[in-house]
Amino acid sequence: IESRVCPTGNTQYFRFDPPKGRGYGGRRAYGQDVEVHKLVELTVEGKVVVVVDMDFESGLPPSGHGLGDNRVLFTQVVKEGKTTVLHLTTHVEIVNRTLLPFEVEVVDQNDESHRVGRCLAKNTQLDTSTPSTVPSGDGVDSKKSKSFSIPIPLLTGFCKDWESRGKGKLTLRLIPLISEFEKSAHAVELSGKFDLMASLLELRRAPDGLIKSNMEVTCRSHELGREIHPFSLQVVLSMMLVADENVVITVSLEPRAVIENRIPLPMKFRTPMPQTFSKSRKEEVENKETTYELEPDARIEVFTPGPSIAMTMRPRDTPVAGNELGWMEAGWVDLPLVPEFRLQDPIVSELPFANERERQIGETNRARAEGAEVFIVEGSDALESMLDTTSPKNTDSQDSPPPIPANNLQSRRSTSIDETLSFFLTVCYYGVDHTGSILFEQVMSASHNGLQMMTSLWQSERSISDLSQSKRLLGANSFLDEFDVFSGPDASQRRLSQARLHPRPLGAFSSPRHRRRISLLSNARSPIRLLQMTMEGDEGLRRTLPFLIEELPIGDGGAATVPIFWEDKSPTGHFAYRRLVNAHQSEIHVVPEFIVFNGSKNALLVKERNMPEVLAEAGETGQLRALARPNGLEVLLNFFELGCQTSTLQVGKLGLRVAIVRSYEGIAVGCVYVQTVIDTHGDSRLVVKVSDVMFGSLSTPGNIREESFFAQDFCRFRVRWTELQ
């Protein structure tokens, strides 16, 4: 039997030795084979508390153990990951679910404060990992506990009132340690107090003996002559009746609201309201506005007093190509913080184009309707159903904007108390460029000629494979030559109108997460097209036919892609598909037709006629230039580290090929397998896989420069003569 001391505020690790088997070690037993109970005996202030079987009590409600003088210790066994944890608490436990540490004090009937201690931050979203254990002086692994209970001596009055009257009252004072979080030397103490009222009669009447409630606690400064903004937080109370006679109260400290960035780009979030905190980089501007640089999935905790918080946002980075996006077209947007109101529908706004003279909020040209569409949604349930309110219901009415609800607010009192008020900054669609050479552009929906053409091309592309063989035998022209929607009396006028449009490509941003360039797109009601820089023509740009996001196939690339065509109906060599990220987001991927995967152990140079060489490291892919290849893909594979290469290979069709590898002098030294398959990783339509070079027994990389293929070989011939002359 092993005994140890567990100090207050610590978590210690131990294990039960398995029962002895026939050998030297123990044997593990599970379920009905367990014969020895995992018993734990606790000694608290001279009183012995026994937990008979930890396996049996796992997942059960807390158990109360009397310590005398109306004092009670509560034990509860829970599973945290793969570890079984025995919690020891008192009547009142405090859980801090914010980013800030709090100082907690108990206020007695004489209004005197008694310091309890510091309640560390326990943010369930941002800090879920288990801290590393630190061996103590006696070799026991332990760590600081993030659970925080009011000590038993400070609950003497509460316990006496509960035992005698069936009621109890406890007053707590909270002091947010803002200077410690912000690492600031100028500490201004803000404090606020609240009362805990527990009633045995009300708990017995409550369903399952459980009562949940919440309140807002405002912390203010008591220093005269200094104007400090108040600090408001949400306090959630959970009171549980144990064994029909004791009460366990869990006090959760939570922010008033949480704002989370679900946009796949770093965003600048700006607000003029005080008392907001985040782990992201923070910047104070001259007019007392606070700007945060939110990475994807980063969040801000709001402790702002008042009924709402004003905010606006824009992308943090400058695009590597395309137009820069400015602050929200709607300007300052108010997000409700009081339970009387909530966002009934998502707030929809545009991130309009900005130029050098239009950088500040409110200075963006509101006459422009182009830009990226962003949403502000309240609650995860509304996030999942967001596409139901934003997707187009009728494709014939694409010119009309989505209807704006007359009243965007409704009561929030029906929502769950356990859920923290959450606002999500998100987008529905964004493009991912795998080629690094194209830009997305929103097309004015006044003309649908090109849109109808692209749709017709896709529909015919699905059936053209059935007719390709017969067309080849009959010598007929290609499908694109027969299809001409630019014919007729209005053809030249349509071409001129397309050429007059000034290109306004959406900004392409570098994304470390995707390792690609991504662009925030407009809504699904507006067609989009691709732009590519070119040396041909006066404008220096080539445009594709427009298409709708909803018409793209959903998949992971490969066979689930459709080709993109230029305005003159010629193929671009680009393919597109749509990938569902979650219930409300879709990625529009633009991929090339071919990529090369180097499966060998040496670096590889891929040479294509009239194209720059492409380097593919061992185990990596080489990105070929995305262009139309009507005659298929022909490449030469150069293993420059081995001093050998193949001849030009035709690898544009599915299949497996064996290519002879020769030295630079033209001597055959081995072979390599080249296989063209359908891509399954979403990076292209087809993948050309290259294997390791297989050399002969004597044609290793060190001696592949021999004068003859049969040098140092021994040949034995056996000849049978049928006739001797």
C-alpha cells in the first residue's frame, strides 16, 4: 500500500499495480475478470474518506463525504482522455473559461474580503493539451491543477446555514488580472462581486435536481480621478443536488461573447469598443480604436459593457496579385451582446476593392458592387444553415440582390445557458489556384451569353467521349470547331463589349495552410471567370468563359473536374472542381491537367519542348505549366544526379510504360517505370508517376560511362549444328 501527500491545487499521477500472475509480472484484467477493486483511501484533517471502486464510480455524479462540523468533501471520478481522474472539491468550484486569470475573494457578512487565490485561465478551445508533468522531490509526477475550489474554512457560514435552514448564501468578488495578461506595468484594479443563493427546496423541485442560471458581473475601478472602462463578464451557475441533502455549485467564468475568424485568410479586425482581448497581435490607433490581426481560427473574447460591440474588418495581407480588398462596405457593424436580441440572419457585406487613396474606413467607393462577400453569423447552428439563406433560389433572377430582412434581430432568451455567445466571421466560397498563374474575376451578370456557352460546352464534354472514336475515323472536325455561339448579327458587338470591360481581378493571397494562392470570391449568384497574363494582344490578358460556382462538380479533383475554355472556345489546359469544406464553405479549385510525381530517390528534371525545365525533388511533385496540349504530354526525364536520362516519352494517356534510361553518351544503363493515373489528391486531373531507375548488375551510377553495353560481361554461346558442310 502506497501513501502520498497531495497539496492543494495539485494534480498527482499514480497507478494500480496489476494483480500477480504466474510469472514475475502482473496480468491485466478487464470487465468481469476484474477481481480486485481499485480502492482509494483519503485522509482529510484526520477524517478518512474511502472511494470503494474507481471503475464503478467513473461517470457517476459527485459523492459527498462528511468531515464533521457541517463540512463536506465531494469526490467524483471522470475520464479525461485515457486518464481516470479523481476530483476532490468542496461545495463551490470555479472554472475559468477565459483568457484572463482572476483573483477570487470571499466576502463575509461584515463586508470583509478573504483572499481565496488565483484562478488560472482554462480556455477549453485554445488550451486542450495536457501540461507536461514535473517530478516532485519524492519522485512523484504532478502538475498544477486548473480546477479551483473555495476552501472549506471559508465555507463555514454557508455550510451552517445550509444545515440549519436548507438555504445558503455566498458572496464572491472577482478581480480580473488584465495587466498580467497584457504584461503591462500599469495595473488598474477592477473588481465586481455577486451572490450565490442555493435553496434545498428549489433543488428538490428542479428536474434531476439541477438548476442552471447565468448573470452578468461588471467589474469597476474604485480609484478616484481616473476614468477606467468597466469590465463585464458572464457567470454561469450550475447547482446540483447530491444524495438529496448536499449541493455542489460550479461557477463558470466566461466572456460576454467570442468572435472567431473562420475566413481562410488572416484578417484585420477593428473595434472602437474597450475591454477586448485576444492572443493575436494587437495594435492601438490614435482614435482609441483597437485592431487585431486574426489568423484563421483565432478569436477575440469580448468583455465590453453595453448592449453591442461595433466592428469592421479587412484582409491583413497585401495580395500577391490582383486588387487589394478594403474595409467592409457596410462600415461599422453592431453585434448585439444582450439576451433581448440576437442575429436572426447572417450579416452580409462586401470587402470592396481599395486603391492607394482609399484606405480608411468609410472612404471606399460605395458605387462599386464588386469585391469579396463576407458573412457575420451568430451561433454554430446558424453557421451550418447559412447556405440555405445565401444560395440562389432562382437562377433566372441573378441580377437582383438577396432580400434584406426587415428585422435582423430577435430574442436570444431561448438559447442554451451553457453556450457562450459566439460570432463567426466567414465566407461561403473561395478559390484555390494550383497553377500560380490565374486570377478570379466577378462577371457582371447583365450578359449570360458566355455563361450559357460554358454550360453547353460542359454538357457536350460529358458526351463527346462517346463520339470521339467515330469522329476520328470519319475525319470530322473537333467538337469546339462545330460549336459557335459567337455567330450571328450580334457576334461582333458582343466581342467589343467584352473587350471594353476593364479587368477587376480579385486579390490572390498567399496561404501557408493551403500552400497555394487563394482568393475570396463573391456570392454564388454572380458568374466568375479566370484571367491570365499573356504577351498576346494589346490588353495583356486572356479571359475564360464565365461559369457559375453551383455548376461545378463536387469532388476531390481527378475525374471529378471540368475543363475551362477561353472566350474563343479553345481549351485553356485548366480544370476546375468544387470541394466541400464544411456545411457552409466550398473551395473552388483550379488545377492543371498534368503534374509529375517523382517517386525515385534522386532529383528529377522534367523537360518539355519549348517549356522551361521543371525540378521535382525526391518524393515531391513537379508543377507543369497549365496549357492546352492537343497532342498529349511529351516529356524527357533527366536524372542529372545519376548522369542519365530517357528519350522523349508520350505520357498523356492513362497507362504504364517502361522507358530505357541512357547515359549522356547514349549508352543504355537501365530502365524506369512511368505510369499516368487519375489524380486522387486534388492537385491535378492526371498524375505522371516516375519510379526509381533500375540499373543492371554492372551498370551502377559509378560505372555507367563504360564504352560498351557488354563491357566486362562474360558471354557463353552454345551452338548446335544441324548440318556440317
